Amino acid sequence: MSRALKRLPIPGHRLPTVPPLPPPPLTLPESPLSLSELTPTSSITQTQIIQLTTLFKTHLKENPTSFSPNELVHFMKTRLRHHPTLSHLDFYLFRYTTTLDSFRHDHSTFEYMARSLVYSHRLDSLHSLLKFIAANPCPCADGIFSCPKIEAIFRVSIGAFCRSGKFGNALFAFDTMKRLIDGKPDAALYNIVIHGFFKFGKLDKGVEFYGRMIRDMVNPDVVTFNTLISGYCRSNKFALALDVFREMKEKGCLPNVVSFNTLLKGFFQDGKTEEAIGMAHEMIDFGCKFSCATCEILIDGLCRQEKIVEASDLIIDFLRKGVLPRGFDYLMLIEKLCKEGNAGRAFELVDEMWGQGYAPSLFSFTTLIEGLCGVGKSDESVKLVRKMLKENIVPDSVTFNSLLSHLCDSRQTVEANKLRLLASQKGLHQDGMMYRILISGYSKEGRREEGEALVNEMLDRGFVPDIATYNRLMGGLAKAK
């Protein structure tokens, strides 16, 4: 341990009555780095330095004169990381230990420190760390081979710089890593930089870095091509995106579902609806499976062109071809059809999809029931609810009350009450509104006895209305023939 650490008072030592002169402050030994480079962005007080030193010495009480990189990492993970006032001093401690003759950092301390700086967004310190790693190789790289952990350390650092738009630092890190590792960088590292450029609208820079990838004789993978396709589509250069797609196949890289989805979205953005549908069929011929995102892109693109029925026909066609993904929720299509007043077509869609094992979500059922009632198709609503109850799918009370109200308005109160009794057996939560709707329906149809029986049931179940509501219900029944 450094002489500076030994000057500090031993933790728990009782001071004499007349205190001696205070110990010299903890200072950094002479080094080529300035104090400002060793200090994190937030200020460091002398008290914090003493607290950090005391905490560190306490952690190493069994062997305070020397410690290993693993012990340093363990201290940072278990003690320093969660300390309320000293956690931001981890990089200070890291740089301080570099000045100790008995200590040498390795890839474990490099990796922990890099991830800590990335997660806390201290990118200026991260840049300094990478320069230190380049000048002080890991001990396991003393032979002819480099440290196998170096590429992973630089990968997370390059990603952090690219996400923050610090491309100067990202390129410095990339070039430094190339000099340190054995062989060529992985394609994923080039992809990180290309994606970073595209994310910040630097299309030319991203394409230029792709050219560098080719010159470095690194084979692009499917992620590389998908990134290029997406970048061109976002920049409204769809023709170039198609060129990349063709280049992708020429180089023997098989497109995946992301490739096709990106192009589908690009076709729709470019107003080329027929080409988009053709691309979907090409996707089937290619043997690439649809994802839920694929179906959503097709539905959304066609609906934006006011081709809602065509969208439902296309989904049915894909259903019959067996290419729709399991778990696909076609709520968007049901909503669009019902909004256009075509709830009958939505009912047909649900009926066929459900018959093939694609059960709608509860939200889809609710939307369809309300849509059918809105266009006067109460019979289809009842049929749908009965099928739902058979599958133990119970609608919520608001949706059910809406259906009962429509049935009663069309003088089908008897059918409405039968449906209520069936749903209650399946767990429907009944409320006072449900009874009031049915009693009013019986009154309008002149069914006084059924209405009075329902009033008694309502009261027995504890649904006691206020006096005005009760008088209105009983008055309606009194007028019933």
C-alpha cells in the first residue's frame, strides 16, 4: 500500500486529549497526469478522500498492504457502488491505484470501470479510461495474443459514445480497439457505429463507415444490411434501400423478417401499395415467416390508403395459406371496420379467424359487440356473446349492459334476460344497472309479471335503488298491460 495511505489515522483509533497536528492530506503521487484529469466531474473534498481511504483500508483489513484486481472489483461492487456519498469516486480510486507499485489492473477492473462509467453517463472519464487501457495492456496480453476481453470492453464503450452522438470519441475508441485486438473486429462493432450515424441523421457518414467495413474485408451480416435499408428508408431514399436489398441477396446474405418489414413500411411510405403487397407474397415464397409486426404494417398501410376491406381480405388470404403468426391480435382491423360502419365484415373476419384458432382479445370482442349493436345487428352480437361464454370468455359489465340495452330497445328483453342468466353462471359481475335495463324493457313490452319478479330478485340481491328510480320502475310496470 502507498505511503500516502499509511499516513491516515487508523479507523477506530481514540485521539489523545491534546490532539497532534493533523496528518498530511492524501495526495496523488507524481504522475504524468494532472489532478484535473484524475478528478471526476463532481467536486471531491478532502473529507471524502479520507472517508474513501478509510473505507478501503477497512475492507482490506486482513491484508491492507496489498490487494488483487479481483479484490478491488469486489470492493467497488459491494461497498463503494451503493455508498450514498462516495459512489462517484470509483474512477478516482481506479486512477489512484494505477500509481501504486504493487498493483496492476487487468481486464476485470477495466471491464467493471468501463460499464460503471457507461451506466452513469460519465463519457469524458470513459474516454480517459480507454486511453489508459491502450497505454497499459492487460497482464494476460503479455504474450503474443491480446486480452480476449478487450473487444467486449470497447464494444460497450463504442455503443455508449454512439448513443450520445459523440462520434469523435466513438471513432477514436474503434481505431484504438483495432490496434489492440487480434485479427479483424467483429461485424457487430461496425454495425453499432453505422446505426449510430443513421440514428443522428448522418446518412453519408454511416454509408462511408460501411465502405470502410468493406475495405477492411469484414463481411457484412444481415444486421448490417437491415441497418442500411432502414437508414435509406428513413431518409426517403427508397430506391437505394432496394439496391441494398438486392446486394444483400447477391452476397449470399439471406434476408430475415426485419428486412422485409422495413421494406414493406418503406413501400407504404412511398405510396406503393401494390408493391408492398407483392413484397409480402415474395416473403411467403422466400419462406420467411410473418411476424405480428408484419401483419400490423400491412393493415396500417392499407388502412391509411382507405383500403380497409382489402386489408381484411388480405389477412384472410394469409390465414388460409397458414402464414399468420400465432398471437396476432387483429384489434386494429376490427376497430377500423367498425368505425367505417362495416361491423358485419368484422364479424365475418372474427368468425373465420376464431375458427382457425386465432381467438380475438377481450378488447377486440368489446369493440366488435359495440360495433354490431351500433349498426343494429343485435342477433350477431348475441351469437358472438354466446360463443364467448361457451369458451369461458366473459365480457365486462359495461359492454354487457350496452348489449342488453340494445336488445331491450328492439323488444328482445326475454332473450336479454336469458343471456344475463347464462353469463352469470360464467362469472359475469351483475350490477343494479343491469336489472334496471331489463325491468324497463319488460315494462315497454307489457310483461308486468316478469318485471315484478326481476324487481324482487334485484332487491333480494341487495341492489336497492333510490326512491325516485324505484317509483319510476314500479310506475312503468303498473302501466304495462
